[in-house]
Amino acid sequence: MAVSEKMRQFAEKSSWIRKMFEEGAKLKAKHGADNVFDFSLGNPDLPPPPEFDEILQRIAGENIPGGHAYMPNGGYPWVREAVAVRISSEQGVAVSGAEMLMTCGAAGALNVVLKTLLDPGEEVILLSPYFVEYNFYVDNHGGISRVVTTDDQFNLDFNAIEAALNEKTKAIIVNSPNNPTGQIYPQKDLDTLGRLLEEAGNRFGTTIYLIADEPYRKIVFKGNTVPSIFQAYTNSIVLSSYSKDLSLPGERIGYLAVHPQILEKQPLLNAMTLANRILGFVNAPALMQKVVAELQDVTIDCTIYEKRRDIFCDILEKAGYDFLHPKGALYLFPRSPIADDVAFCAILQENMILAVPGRGFGAPGYFRLAFCTETKVIEGSAPGFAKAIAQARA
């Protein structure tokens, strides 16, 4: 057989998000796009800020000798310095351009980090619910995923995390604001997690890394802030992208940064730079590096997403769904009114609504709704949600 057994199994388990997106395409072809309410894909629908177009056109029109030549694998030094200034402000810890790399999106950054850290058989803790591809990224580099559930509010469960820690634990990945729940872990919880990892590392004679995946850091709603990973724990690595806050998911531009006091900092950075090259990324896209360097204080208008969230929450509350109001990101994660989340998503589909089963995020019994879609789509879905929950409870 041409396809490896591992990839065949991966394909069978692969993203429920894409599966539901494809189901949506079929429904739209059959019933018309205006009659289908598709909340399957977290694809930002807001245009990039106007500053992006202005800077892109200016830089693309420049004719500088060597402007399209090879560059340092970690990215243009001046771009890294510009991004480091913003990271320093966000984290409350001074980071230099030499302590970060530009990458091909947050996914590229996470693969670079895991390639650098993992020896075969070492474990990475994933906090459920989590972005489904984390499993595949860990496997890419010989690691083993150890899934740990969060509490009933999707906050950190320290007893569960402590029970999962062992001599093979190499890292834990946190994603806050979280996809799919919209939860933001408070600073006190991150501080507690940092102490827990420090104590466990001392107990096992190892170093356990805290990896923060932060593509939604700037997608935060009124009254909420995203705390600092670097202030919580020294052996930490932050990675992110411009996919959500600048609406540039197709441009695959992101970065990673290590804590300035992380153990063996220079060997880590050297290995990450090598990983960036040998994984095939080589370096982040040159044009996008130059563009985002000038957009560090720019973001899309989050109030638009917040208004959509509020409309969606009102619809679901009136219909009788149980869910947490998201503090950030682009998603709602209601509890399924029946135990089988796949079966309930099928009921929603009968009512022309596309949602993603929670088991796709390691959390059966829930389903995800992306509200990065037009307001009229959200509003038009109200009768379908009411009918679906009534059918499920009949």
C-alpha cells in the first residue's frame, strides 16, 4: 500500500473541522448558501486593517538589490527586533530580537519547538479541549501526547496535571485565549502552573517546558486581559501568528520567543534555527516579514467579533443551551444536549447548521461554533438551534 499505516489512521482521525466544512459545501450546493448556517471553520472573515494594504503595496513596489535573496534562517534581524519590542510589552519581560525567530505561522513555530525539544518517547501534556492538530505535531517529532482534562469551566485542573507529570514529561502546551472554549487562564493559575512544573522538574531531575500558543492574544473582549507566560515561568516559550489579529491566515507568518532566562538558551535557539531550516520552512516569508514589522501596534476591530459573540450567546441562551461565555478567541463551545456530540451535530445539520463535534477537540459531549462569520448568518440560525435542541430532548 502506497500510504503508510500511520497516515491512513491519521486520515481517519483527522480534523472534524474540515469534515464539517466539506459537509457544508454539499449543503450549500443543494439548498443554496443563504439557507445554510456554517459555523465550522475558524477562518477570519474581517478584512486586514487598511494599514496592511498600504504597507504591502509600498513594500511590494520597492526594487532593492537583494530584496528577494536568502536571509538568516531566523528571519531578518530588524524584523525580529521590531517584534521583540511588542512581545516585551505583552509579557512584561524584556525580550531581544536575538531571543526569537520568525516562522511560517504558529503551526510552523510549534513544530520547530517540538522538533527542538523532543527525544523519542518523551511526553507532551495537552489540555482538553485543545486544537486537534497538536496530537499530530507531537507525533511528528517522536513524542507522545498525554491528554489532561480541564475543569468544568475549562480552567486548569492542577490535580490532574500533577498526576500526569512524570520523568518523561518534556512540555505542556497551553492555549489562551483558548480554541475552542474562549477561556483565558488567569495570571494566578499560570503562576501556580509554573511552580508545579518547577517542583516536578526538581523532583524528576528534568526540565519541563511551558509552551504558550497565543494566536488569539489580541482577540479579547471587554473586561478581559491575557496574562504573561514569561512572568509565570522561566523555562517557557511563546509562539503566535498574525492569522487572527491581522486576518492573514493564508500568509503563514508567525514567530516564537524564548524566555530570556530559559535554561541553555543559546543551544535552544541554535537548534530552533536549524529546525526551521531542516523541517523545510527554511525561513518565514520575506515579504510578510517586512510588512508585519510595521504593524506591531495594529489589529482588526475586535468589537465586531464581540458584538457577534453577544448576539450568538443571546440566541443560544433563549434556546436553552448550556455554555461558557467566551472571554476571547472566535468560538463558542456549548454542551451537547445529548451525550453523543456527533449525533447532535447531525441533528443541527438537519436544520442547516454546521457545527464541529467536541470529540474533535478531545472533549466529547460538546460542540464548537465559530462566530467569525457575518452577523446575518448568526441571526438566521436562531430557528434552527431552537428546533435542534427540541428534537434532541424529544
